[in-house]
Amino acid sequence: MARDPFRQRRRGRLVRALWVLAAMVVLALAALAVFGPRIVADRLNPVTAEAEWPVSAEAQALHDRLVIGDLHADALLWDRDLSVRRPEGHVDLPRLDQGNIALQVFTAVTRSPRGQNYAENETEAPDNITPLVISQLRPVQTWFSLKERALDQAARLRHLVEAEPDRLRLIRSRDDLDAVLADRAAGRRVIGAILGMEGAHPLEGDLTNLAVLEGAGYRLIGLTHFFDNELGGSLHGQSQAGLTDFGREVVAEAAQRGMVIDLAHASPQMVRDVLTLPGTRPIISHTGVHGVCNTPRNLPDDLLRAVASSGGIIGIGFWPDVTCNDSPAGIAASIAAATALVGEDHVALGSDWDGSVGMPFDAAGLPALTQALMDEGLNEAQIAKVMGGNMVRYLREVLPRA
């Protein structure tokens, strides 16, 4: 039987069309991998101010003399080269340097429930981070394991330290901390990086993973994030439960290892439970003052006092959900209120830069906060404590010697 030339041509056109469609899909996926994460980061982490905040020569001079530290930034979550200045987000090495920041906690976010909110999140809700790590073409094991995501973010920070040894150091101990501060005192503009975990779910319910994560460089462990986990209840979870038996084991082991316990997203009962355990001096890395900003994101003020009374510090966040304001003056007002509430020796900075929130300024714009603190009436000694002195003192007391 003779072949139908028209059918052959139609089949040929169909095959070519399928190849073109396949090529378009590949190109679309490639474009998503290259541009998608940057678009997401830019949309979720804006600087909301339309112009730079004014800073007097006096405030800038004071800012330049300070040893500055910040307890919370999520920059490792996003697919950015932190060695170069970028237009998106809040943190990279050039902006940290311009802001005169000596110490920065880089916190690993490994899971975020779909529909994330401050009131109540389901533990089993679909995860927002999984599609992000897939679109970033992170290693396949990070697509399925929270521990692997934490290890991957730690590796990214270590690689940055290795590539930029004159600009960035990883702090694992008091000796590392003192070395960074000595270099800065000698005029070398090195930044000390501290690895933190936003929620202890990368432990995956296995206490032996604490040593694995510590070995990867983690020195700060947040117990929960936006959902209840194996350690207990989140401030934004369904149960509002306290510490589980596993949570008590983790806190005891982490404290014994000289790791910082962070209660920023812990339920009130979990905070109370941690404070009953011997040998713990927890912090709240990023929060506001409930008496100033009555939102479900902020823990009750009596718990801030209790954490401070245990020897911990309270990091005041920079975003409107914790300050009820969108300006440096609003942050300064919360810091002044926290100082009155818990004492000037227990207040620190906890920006939440790159944490999927809008900010009035990025890391380079931090001198605006020094100006606002001066305008609020804090004296130079108080400003020095809040901007970094209290964080340095606390880390020297808690971190292992070497």
C-alpha cells in the first residue's frame, strides 16, 4: 500500500511541534530557576522607605565607633551571591560592611507552612520551602529532608567564608568571637557570622542529629518556628503546648554544648518550661514589646522580663508586625520600651532581615537607627549596649571556649 504523503507531513509537523513545545518548557523551567527565586526574594523582602533616612554627622560618628551585632537574618534562604551588593533583599557583605555590622546571625529557615500566619498554623500544612529549594536547583536531598536543608545552608555560609576570608569569619567559639573583635579593633573590617536554626525540626526527631548540626557550625537553635514540632508548641501553632520530653532532652543537650537557645517563636508555655530547666539562659532573637505593639507575634511582656531575669537577651525586630510602625523611630521606641521593661543590659538587635518581611532600611541603612535612638533619648552607653555590646557579652558567657 502506498504511504499517504499528507499524513506523513502532518506527523512530521506534529513531531516538530512537540519538540518546540518541549524546548519551550525547558526554557521556561530554566528561566524559573534563574529568575524565579530572585523575583520571589525581591517581592517578599522589600525596603519600604522611598528615600534614605537622614543621619546627622554626630549620629554617624557614634555609629562608626560602635561594635554592632544583629541576632537574626534569613539571607541564606535566598539564591543570592552574598559577596556582592544586590538590589534585592536586605543583607549581603557589602551592605553589612557599610552598616558597620561586626556580628551577624545567619538563620536557616527549612520549613514554612502554606498560609503562614501569626495566629494558628497546621503542622501538616503543605510546605512553602520545598518549591523554593527545587526552583533554586539545590541538591536533590534537600527536596525531601529538613536536616539536609539545614546542612546545605550551613555549607553555603562556609563556602562564602572560605571564598572571602578577609571579609567574613564563622564564629563557633568564644575564641573565634574574640579574634574577630580583635581584628576589627585593629582596623580590619571582618564580619563574624554565627549560624542559627529557625526551628529545631531539622533534628527530624533524632537527638543524635544535634551533634551533626553542631558539627556543621550551628551555634544557635530556635526551638520552634511557625508550627508545632517534636519539641513542643509554637506561638503560632495549634496546641500552645509546652516542651515535650524530646524538647527537654534537646534543650539540656544544647545547653551542655554551649549552644544558644532561642525562644522567638515558642509558645508561652514552652517559654515557661524552658526557664525551669537548670543551666539554660535562653534568648528571644527577634520580637517586639507587647505593651507597645499588641499583636499575636509578640510574646507577653512578663515573659520578656522572665527571659531577661534568667540572663538572656531580647532582640528587637525591625518590621511593622512587631513594632506597629514602619520607621527607625518606631524601632527605637520599641527598644526604649524594652530597656525600661527588662533593663538596658538585656536588649539587643534582632532585625529579621530577609525574613519575608518589608523593612524601613536594609543593613546599609542601620545608621538611621542610631540616629533614632539618640532622638529617643538613649545615651551613648545605652546605645552601645543595645547595638551590640549586650550581644557580645552574652555570647562570651554562653559559647564554648574553643
